[in-house]
Amino acid sequence: MIVFWIAVGVLSAAVAGLILRRAARAMAGGGDADSTLPLYQRQLSEIEDLADRGLIAADERRSTHAEAARRLLSAANAAGPAWTAPAMARPVLLAMAVAAPVAALGLYLGLASPGYRDQPYAQRLDQWRAAPPTQLDAPRMAAVLRSVTGERPTDPEPYRFLAIAEMASGDAGAAARALREALRLAPDRADLWESLGEALMVAAEGEVTPQAAAAFQRALEQDPQAATARFHLARGQIEAGEVEAGLAQWRLLLSDLPTADPRRPVLQAAIADVSSGPRPAAPAVVGAPEIAAMVDGLAARLVAEPDDPEGWVRLVRSYSVLGDVARRDAALTQAKARYADNPQILSELAKAAAVEPMR
Amino acid sequence: MIVEIGAFAVILSLVLSVLQTGASTLARIRRSPVLAAVGEGAALSAFAALAVAFAALVYAFVVSDFSVANVTANSHTAKPLLYRVGGAWGSHEGSMLMWCLALTGFGALLAGYGRGLSAGLKAVAVATQGALGVAFLAYTVFASNPFWRLADPPVEGRSLNPLLQDPALILHPPFLYVGYVGLSVVFSLAIAALVEGRADAAWARWVRPWTLAAWSALTVGITLGAFWAYYELGWGGWWFWDPVENASFMPWLIATALLHSAVVTERRGALPGWTIFLALGGYTFSMLGAFLVRSGVLTSVHAFAVDPTRGVLLLTILGVTAGLGFALFAWRAPAMARGGMFAPISRESALVLNNILLAAATATVLLGTLYPLIREAMAGEAISVGPPYFNLTFTPLMFILLLLLPAGPLLAWKRADAGAALQRLWVAALLAALAAVATLALAEPRSLFGAAGLALGVWLIIGSLTEVAERIRLFRVPGREVLRRLGGLPRGAWGMTLAHAGLGVFVLGAVFETTWKAETAEVLALGQRLEVAGYVLTLEDVAPTLGPNYEAEQATLRATAPDGTLACMARPERRLYSAGGQTTSEVAICTRGLSHLYVVLGERRTGVDGGPVWLVTGYWNPWALLIFLGPGLMAFGGLISLSDRRLRLVAGRRAAPALAPAAKPEPVGELT
């Protein structure tokens, strides 16, 4: 704050000083002479010069000369007496020079945010890094991890964590980019390939795109048992119409999963769902457990810190994507009540709720 | 702290501008040199304060301070440093701050270097410049403040339009604003002339350097904009008659007319009213441009915030400023002295004709720009006035103007012999005719427009050089005398020749490019090829690359020249900017002599066999380089003229003592 006031003082003094110096010079009689006459005099001498070099004819010289001389005379007549005002009272001058900074300061205090410190990104990043990770929301966590990846450019782990944080912030594209970086460093890690496939899938609103499928295939090349990759590749088959082949893959996967695996109930529900309906219906929660866990984390954080419109929009969108209609509606109702007077957030919420679930 | 210092400095600049206006007005009323000095001091310090404010804004962008709303909306930490700096004037608020910086900067120049100006003219001009500053600074402080803060700064910024992340666009706005706002000084001088009832040769000599500076900067700014559109948009063109382009082109046309009419007023004391009218018009068109671009009535990359409130405010500033200026003109101009007489065939008449044609051209551009807007407002129906309209109206006017141009500088003042002037142009006429015949014989497909256009370009270039040849009496006096005369030519004369020849260069490029450009678009898989104007482009590879804040697909195409040799390896890109989700294409340009082979990579698709294919467009833009070199020459000519010491009154006064009979050899000839 002191720096600010010193700067304001220096700036004000410089401004007042500049004005007073000009005024003092004028009072000392350093006024400017009228340049009109010298200008015409120069025009006359230019004509003489041209004529001397034979560039204008003698009669033209005479008429041009006469015209310029006429203008010189009329300018001399038109020029009024030079400005001479009595010196002004010094206090009046001083008041004028000081009034400007004072008025500016008054306006500033009324209009701006006095005392609000600068917040350079690097400084905020340092604060976030110093804070315990549990206190950071996903975007801040992502920012911290991004700076860590810069410091450890050969380590795939920070990129993996960054991808999780980006995913939790709702930016699947950024998550996919981080995972690609991680894979550039560790191309033989099946889990990273699986996560990349999922990120690409979420970015495509749940569709197992050729790129996502390719990532899952790479995961299987590294680890033929990779459960998430098998699950989604089979789901892709079911969506493409090869229901029986897909179901067979799922059943095979179920038999491979240990009995204590938390993913078993999800998979069983999915199998039941698909085999009962004539068309593949969306399982209750088709996302991988990590995604579901992230969404739960977000929901928990919103209970603790509910004043986060972006968070609510993200939560509603996540439930929409996961196809969890009941929780989506519950979250939507809560958020709508909270932001009833903010039409922009309401429209974003509506958009988030309308996102197609991934199938 | 620094951001808040900026917030204070911009308000200080506003208050100082108020003081500048008040003190200077009072100085004129009471004929007080001390009050005038106070006004000048306020003008200088208003600029200093605003420079501090601008530096603070640039700082906020460089360190990515997202507690500043403007930085959040227009920057991103992943953006390279250069574009973070450029982001400071890439936004609506920042660009208005830059506008104000130019406005107060020109006010400070007027106050600090206007010593040769008579006291009354100077005081009124400084007061007017201050009032213009008050209008735009008040708008900046109260309606579009770049220092507004956010209580809860977000983690990341929302980036800048990736199309604008380009070196040309870092420089384009500053040049354009120096040009636009340079015309404000001319406006202020016009108001001063009206108030003082004095628009004589001395006044015109004062108007010229400001107009020249503004005109040169505008020329560079517009050319940079066109160049950017050419290589960044990837549409293969360089001028689209887009309302935003027109908004910058109209002040340029008016400034061009003003440059020429000010010569008449300066040399002969004639046309004072018309020169003042143009001086008022130049800045009015600048403000119109600012309004069109910022009010949201136009949709384009320039249409910053679509904010009707700001549009109404800018329209009010435009209406009040121009309205008061022209009202004063209507009241005072009829009483102005008429000045020197001249015959229908004379240098003066030629310059009047130049002005009539340029004014008519401006009117057609204005109509073509505003008519769709008015029509949409009245009838609610969107129509588009495109190149066909401008080709039918603007192009013929320019054709006549350029046809007559080389004769103008050869005509004498007051009364001239048209026949003699034309006689001197026989070489230019012969060469132009030869160019036309050669074009018709050689260029495929045959085009009468192309032949006529090329002839016009040659006519302009040779015609401009003829004037120099005349001055130095080439082939008519001994070589040493020619060299002596060449050395004695004033810079103003060189400037004029360069500008006129540059126009010819531009015409050559523009006509050749529009008439004989070729375009081929094809969907290519790896290894496939397309042909454009004899060049064969083979798609060898497409690979992903990572930029600082984008991901891209980069294609590698082997370009084979018609003679079978390797022309170049073209590497166009298609970029995805993650922060905003926009896709842009990065054109690859192979320069072949004066021509460009221009390659655009389209989006990836799935081909019939399931493999990836890409839409590749190849353009052959013959002589495209001249389109940008020509205006470059013109702007360079403007700068050369500006450095002519006869335009610097103070220096000139010292160099040429009153009535001393040519102690130093004065330059030959006159300024035009």
C-alpha cells in the first residue's frame, strides 16, 4: 500500500511540476514568435532561388513574387499584437497544478479498488503450491500439477496426476493432452493408455471413437488383462451392433475380475441391462470407477463449499454424461435455487443438464 | 499495486485533459501566454500519465494478473509472451486505452513541438485536442475501463482469439491507431483555423506533416491488416470489402485527398475551406471506424465486445464531435478568404480533380458500407454489398484518377500547358501500350481488364519517374549537371515519386493477381497429388505437432515446379487451440519470384477406404508480393516526405534566415 501512495505522490508531483515549469517559462517571457512571417519570407527566397537557377521564367518570377509578397503583407497586417498578459498570481497557478492530481485521486477513490494488490499468476501459483492439496479445487490442483510437469519433464507421473485433475475440472481435452505427454515418456504403461482412451471418450461425450478405441487397443497390447480397456472396447462393439460379441467379452471380463473387485457390480448391472433389452440401454453408471469417484469428490466439495457456480455446472454435466438422472436432477434443483437470480448460470445449468449421456 | 497505479494514472490523464481544455480555452479568451503554457503543460503530463497507465496494463498482461477483468477475458498463461504483450491492445478496453494514448501523445507533440504556430491557433488547437481526449478518456474510465478488477480471480484466463495470435496483428493496431488518431491533430488544427478565421499557407504547412504522418501510419496499418487476412484466414484473398476494412480505408482516402489539397492551400493560399472540410472529415471517418468496429453492428474478428451501450456512447461522441466541428465550419467557413486564382488547366485544377475523384470514391465506399446496416435497421433484412458493387463504382473512379495521375505533377501552377505535359509522357505511354500488347499476346487466359490494368501500372510507374527525369533534365544537360540536380531534389519530391510509383506497383500486383490467380481444391490421401497452375503438390506426410498453446496437424507437401524441379516443401498446419476450442489453419506460402504458391490444409476426413484424407487447397497467386510491396513503397515515400526539412518549421526557420538570398542551395522545385 505504501508503494502505491509513494507512486501516486511521485506521479502527482511530476505532473504539477511539469505544468508549473511551463508556466514559469511563459512568465519569464519565453513566448513563441509567430512563424507566419518567416514562412512567407522563405517562400519568397525559394522563388528567387528557383529563378536564379533558370527553373522559372522571368515573367512568372515577377507574378509569383508579387503574389507571395502580397500574402506576406496581408499576413503582416492580419497578425495581431503578440500575447502579453500580466503575470498570474502564483497561488492561482499552484492551485491549478495541484487541483488536477487531487481531483484525480478523489475520482480514483470513488471508482477503482484502492488497496487491491496485484495478483501475478506466478505468485498465486506459489501460494497454491504451498497450500495443503486437500484445500485446492480441481482447476487449482491442475495449475499446480502443470507447473510440476514443467519442473520434471521426464517423469510421467505428474502428467498422470495432471490428467486426473484436468478431468475433474471438466476439461477432458486437456486431460488427453497431459496423458499423451505421459505416454511419450512411458509408452509401455497400459494404465496410461486406458486413461487416455477414457479421456478421449469423455471428450467425445461418451462415444468410443476410433482414437479412443486405438488407445484401448494399445493398452491391451501392453496388458491383455486391462479391465477398463476391455470393458469399453466391448461396449463399443455393443453400440456398433455386435451385441452378442460384446456381451461375450463382458462376461469373460466378469469371470476374470476378482470377487472383491468394486467394478464387478457395475459390470454385472451393465450385462443385465444389455441382455434384457432389445437395444443396448445405458447402464446406470457406465463410466469407469475413477470418473465416478471424481464426480463424488466434486459433489462432496460442493457440500462443503457450495458457492461455486462453475462447480455446480460441472457436477450437473457430469451426472448427465454418466446418465445418472436422479442425481442430476437433485443437483440441478439445488443449483437452480442457489442461482435463481443469475440467468447466465441458469442457462449454463440447463445446457449442462441437456448433455447426452454416454452410451 | 502496479495495476492500481495504472487505474489512478488513467483517471489523472482524464483530469489533466480537462485542465488542458479549460486552460487553453481561457488562454485564447484572455490572450494569456501563461494560461496557454498551463494548457500545454497539462497536455504533456496527460500523455505521461497515460503512458504510465498503458505500461501498467502491459505489465498486468505479462504477469497474467487475472484479478484484472480485462486480462482474464483476453489472456491465458499458455500464451507466448509476445502475444500476452499484444493482448494488452487486442481487446476492446485495451485498444481504447491505446487510442487514448495516441490521442494524448499527439496532443503532447502539438503542445511540445508546435512552437512555430501562432499563439491563437496553437491555443485553440491544444484546447480542441484536449476536448477530444476528454471524450475518449471519459469513455475509457467510466464505460470501458481496462483496470476493472475481479474480487475472485479465476485460475485461468479465457485467451485471445487464436486468429489474432500473429506477429502482423501485434503491429497492425498500433500503426492503425497512430494513423486514425494522427488525424485528430488535423481536426484540431481545422477547428483552430475556423475559430481564428485563418487558414493560410502557414496553417496548411502545419497541416501537412501531421497528415503525412497519419497517412503513412494508416498505409502501413491497412497493409499489415490485408497481409494478415491474406496469410492467416486462408481464403486466398487479401481484400474483401469487409465493412471493417472499409472503416480503415475511408480515413485513408480522405487523408490522401487532404494531403493534396493542403498543397494547394500551402502553395497558392487557395481552397482553404475545402482543406478544412477534409481535415474535419478525416478524423470523423476515424471515429466512424471506431464506432462501427466496437458497437456490435458488425460481425467480424474486429467486432470486440458486442455491447450496444458502448456503441451508443461511441456514436454520441462521434455525433457531438463531428457535429460541433461541421457546425462551426458552416458558420465560419463562408467568411474565409478565397486565396489565389488559377486557370482550368493548372496544377491546382489537377489537384482539385484528384480531390473530387477521391471524395467520390470515399462516398461510394461509405454508401457500400452503411447501406446494408441502414437497410437491416429499417427493414430488418440482412443484405450484403460485396465486391461486385465496389468493382462497378469504386474501380472506375480509381481508374480515371490513376490515368490522370502522372500528368498532374508535370503541370505548372496557376496556368499550365496540358499538351506539353502530355508530350513529356510519351515514353510512359509507349511503354504502357507495349505492356498491354505484350500482356494480350502472352498471358493466358486472355483478359482485356488484365491488359488495361497492367498498362495502367506501367503508366503510373514510368509516369512518376518521368517527372523526376524532367526535374533533373535527364539526357538534356551534361551528366554532372544531372547528378547535381539529382542531389538537389528535395525529399518531398522523392517522397511523392515513391508514393506514386508505389501505387503503380500495387496496381500491377492487384491486377495480375486478381486476373490470373488459379485455385484447386482436392481431397487427398497420403501420396496423392493435386495440380495448380502447372505446380504439382504431393501430400507426403501429415504429422501431429504441439505448439505452445495449440495442437496441430502439419502436412508436408512436395511442390514440384512446372519444369520438374523441386519448388519447395510446403508445410501448412491445422491448429486446435485448446483454451478456446477454436480451429485455425496456418497457410504455407512458397515465394516464387514475385508470386506465391499458397497451400491450405483443411480438416481430416475419412476416405472411402476408411483411411484418413485431407482437403487440400492450392492457390497460385501471381505477383502477389507486389500487392504488399506497393503500399510499403507508398508509406516509405510518406516518411521520406516527412523528413523533408521544409516541413519542420523550427529547423527550417533556422536554416533559411529571412530574405537571405539562398545562402544554402535551396531544394529545386516544390513539394508535390
